[in-house]
Amino acid sequence: MILVRDKQCHTLPNDVPFSAGVASGNDFQWCFSQVKGAIDEDVAEADIISTVEFNYSGELLATGDKGGRVVIFQHEQESKNRPHLRGEYNVYSTFQSHEPEFDYLKSLEIEEKINKIRWLPQQNAAHFLLSTNDKTIKLWKISERDKRAEGYNLKDEDGRLRDPFRITALRVPVLMPMDLMVEASPRRIFANAHTYHINSISVNSDHETYLSADDLRINLWHLEITDRSFNIVDIKPANMEELTEVITAAECHPHQCNVFVYSSSKGTIRLCDMRAAALCDRHSKFFEEPEDPSSRSFFSEIISSISDVKFSHSGRYMMTRDYLSVKVWDLNMENRPVETYQVHEYLRSKLCSLYENDCIFDKFECCWNGSDSAIMTGSYNNFFRMFDRNTRRDITLEASRESSKPRATLKPRKVSTGGKRKKDEISVDSLDFNKKILHTAWHPKDNVIAVAATNNLYIFQDKIN
Amino acid sequence: WCRLLALLMSVYPREDEATELLPAVEFMFGKAGLEVSYTLQRQTIFNISLMKLYTQRPGEPSLQRRVLINNMLRRIQDELKQDGTLRPLLLPPSPPPDDPLDEGYRQAPPTFGVLVQSQPSALLMEPASVLQAELRLLDPLPTLPSGGSLSPDPPSSSPSGFLSDLALDDVLFADIDTSMYDFDPCTTTTTSTTTGSAAIATAVGGISKIAPVVTADDLIKSLASPYNGPAPQVSSNQPFKIDLTELDHIMEVLVGS
């Protein structure tokens, strides 16, 4: 069944709580929890958040920014004297992941901006993540140290190695407690494999390999091997003048390590099986929705370009985000999505202006909640949207400092679409297109969401009635 | 020049405004009016696209963006070809800024090539002949039935009012302004002739040589496009009429009379 939300139901009446369809079935509202980042009106370009990602347990939350930094927040255990407050996220580790570089051969600057962060499933006490800019992927190890070894007799007090012949006794060092230190160290650097800009990285379910995608190619890496990767998709035409399509996103299937998907600028998604051939130029499945002739315009192709693709946790569905909508596809049905949700349909009449000011090329991402029953994606004016797949309800919320009092309930927002503007509504013309929410993340288990609004990271959580 | 540009700008509807006006346009002028509005829209988008391709934003050479814009241009050009409204387009004189990012991704020259071949008289290196071509294109216009009191100038309001709230054209203006300042008449040989038309011709040529952006020529052409000869279904027996006083004014400025 195709579900197309009608224009009139962009938001719910204020008194109807939005259920995110959690297993408990409790209806709840979203409330403010925390905001990170400076309040300053003057935002430094380097501080703009470019990616947000929870780890598999939800205990850690990583952000990357345009300045090449990675900031990791850790969930603190709830305090006993304030049981109503579930724990907060506090800074755990900050490190410079990428530096600006210059490609002298091509006379090209390589930005340090972090395009994507992906956590590896935790195997031991340490945490690992992959971070990438346009060209280079790095594997980082984040580990804790709260003890140090003391009592070596191999070195002087000032650190110089002593002459081994003068050491006559073997002394076993002793571990002494010290203040907790979180270290981030680069373990692998995967460079020189991408000619174009990397837009996606995705860790495979075998936990040994991952893929990286740029505009025209997808490579498969082993996490331990940095000097070679396998090219598994290459859509670069022999003659670049014939180029009409680029890869916009790619992701590994959450359970089947031989399956991955990639989306294109023409609004299509290809599912490939790595068992079929080493080079997956021929897809196994091709997902495309026929164009609706009634809404065809000059901008049809641009707005159908897919900016993000995400498998559901179950692996049965995938979700794609294009400029105006989010679509949920059943992997068993290629000819149309099973659900379509309009994100900001009111912009359809503004496409020419949005083309002119380049907003039409903004790459909005999307995410699933832990149980795959709700999805979230961003919009303009610091608005973000949630869609409940079970109740078919949707809601528009705003990440703003004005409502950032502790536990303040988020008020649903509504954009007036033509006609008279009602109270509490905002007209399409007064939307701020500089405030855009491109990156959001949903805690893998709880109803806690992280929303990146320019240089601020907002954390919201549900308010159980 | 400013007045000329102001007039040229005034006929460009923004898409959303145009969409709102569509029913009115249809009511007043029938299907032909709608077609003209569509043509205008198409030309506007075409011009924006050209400008986007030739004015690269610093530091963000996104391949996806360029491919999408290029596809847009191709599609419009294909449409123009099918319409039979194919006219010479001023080929941007220099190739697009070399992008070291890719392995030679360029805008598809064949499409431009076809357009140029169709009108070999529009030689790039001879601005005067380009202008003559322009004038030829504008020529049939005065023979249209005179508008009189009915001077629709379809979806736009008065030029000044339109300009004041038109973000779209700010960019066009900015670009043209800069190229005007860049252009030094003393260095061009033909400036010795002091007649208005020659000066404008040189200026137009100068711009097109210096700045690979949408120039006044494109604007003139776009202005001419919906109304002129090769599209008979629009031009001959449609009830739609052009504000001739404005066109006269453009001619005035162009010819310098």
C-alpha cells in the first residue's frame, strides 16, 4: 500500500501526543535534554557539525565537524537522587581526525571536513570507529587508561635507556591507579583509493570488511589492510562527457554480508550481491518508482536524487531520502516504495528559488528508530520531522535554544501551506533556509535522538507519561 | 545599460510567481499564454543553470551538483530542439574552469555544437555579427499587431516593483556588473567608432570574452525566444501581445538612437 501523506496533515493537533511506536506502546512527547556547542551568533565554519552517529549500544555518541574534529559523548549513568532524569551525554573524548591537505599533483585542496563516522561493533574494552573526509578513511581506537606501570628499572629517571650490562636485577613494574584518561589513536589509514569525494562508509556485518563510496565508485576494504581495496562498483563512463548519473550513498545490509545497496542521483537504488561477481556492475535488484507525470517539472530529476539510504535494523526494509520526501522500500518489491512520507511538500512551489540558491542540492539524511517503527529526517528552519509507521502520524519539531529548558516539552510546529496563516503557524516565506538539519541520529534502543543544527547538537528524549 | 537590464529582467517571472499566475494567464490568453509562460520559465532556468556551471563556488566542486545541472541543460536543449525553436546560443567563449577534481568531466559540447551549427552567422569572435543576429531576431517583433491598451507583459508586474523583490536577478546583475567593470573599452580596437551600436556591440563582445557567465546576449535572446518567428504556434495568431513600448525602448538602447 502506498501511503502518501496529504498536505493538510503535516502535524498533529497539539493535544495529540506523538507516539514513536515503542514496544511498550506508551504514548509520549519529546522533551529537551541537552544542547552542546557555543551559543554565539557568529558560527565558525569549522564548528559546523557534519555527521552524528550513535554506537551500537547507544552509550557513545560521536559527532564530526567541518574542522576535521571528532567529539565523542558518553552516556552518564542516571543519578539515584534524580531518578526522573535519565543520564546525560557528556564529552568523553575529542580529537583531530583529519587535517587539511593539499594534493600537489592535482593542485587541489582536500578539506578536513568529516563526511561520515561509522562505529565498529565493540569487541573488547576499547571502541573503534571509522571516520572519513573526501579522500581518506581512518580507523580510530578510543580506549581508557586509569592505571600506569611504575617501577621499571630499564630507564633512568629522565627517561634514557640504561646500559643493559649494568642492569643486574629484574624488577617487575607495578600498576598504579591514576586519573582516567581517554586516548584516541589512529590505528589504520586507508588512503589513495578514491579519485572522487567519499560520500559513504559502511561497516559490513562480517565485522571484518567495510565499503566506501565516492561519486563514481565503491570500494571494499578489509579493516586490517590499508594498502589495497577491491573496486566493487564503477559507473565512470569511458568518456566523462557521457556522465549523467553519480552515486550518492551506499550501505551494507545489516545481516547479509554479501549484500549492499547504493543510490543514485537519478533517484534509483541498486541492490548488489557480492557473491554474483567480483565487480558488481550488474545489480541484483533495481528499485525505482515511476515518475508521476502530474508533478513533472524541470526539477524532477534534481529533487528525485537520493541523498541518503539506510537499511532498517531488521534488514527487511530500506529507507531513502530525496529532496522532498522519505520513502520506505520493501526489499522484496522493486517497482515502488511501500510508504512515502512528505517532508516539506510546501517547498514544491519554491523549487526555482531553491535551485538558484543551491539549497536544492542539500543532502538531508534520515534514520530509523531502534524498532524500525518510526523514522526521522531533517528540514529547514531547524525543523525536523518524524513519521510513525504504525499510526501513520507525523510531527514537525524544532531544535531551538528558546525551548531548551530542561525537560521542556517540544511543541509541534506547523508550516502554513497557502491560504490563511493560523496562530502558531509559520509561513513558508519566513522559513530560514540557512538553518537546516541535515544530520540526525536515533539511539539504537531508547527514545533518545541527537539532532545537529549547524554548530549545535541537540539531544531530546521521550517524556514518559 | 541599467535601464536595458531592468527591462530585460522585468520579463523574468520567478517560478513560484509564475505558477501562481498560471490560471490567470490561461484565463486571459488561453493555451498560448500558458505556453509562453512555460517558455519564459524554461529560459530562466536555462540561464540560471548556465550561470551555475560557469561560476564555480569556491572550495566545493561537487560532481553531483554539476552533473545534475548539466542534465538540466541537456534536457532543456533537447526540448528546444524538439520545439523547433532552435536558435543560436552564445557559446561561452572559454571552456568551463578546469576542475582538477575529475578526470576531464566537461559539459557536453555536442549539444552546444548543434546549436551553434544551426546558425553559423553567430560567430563568437565577431561581436558585431552576433549583435546583428540579435537584431535580426528582434526584427519581426514590431510587425506584430500593436498592443495598444492591452499590453499584458504576462506574469510580471512593473519593472521597478519586480526588481526590488527579485532575489533571482541579483545574481545576474552582480555578474553582469562585474564584467562591465572588468571590461576596459580602451583596450578594444573597435571602440574608436563612437556610434552607440558599435560601442554596445564591443561591450557585448567584451563581456563574452572576459566573463564566461550569462551575458546580456543570453538575456536578449531569452527575451526574444518566446515571441519570435520559428515558433509559429505562438507567434502568428495568438491573442498574446508584447508591450511594444518596452521593446521599442530596448531597440532604442541597443541601436542608440
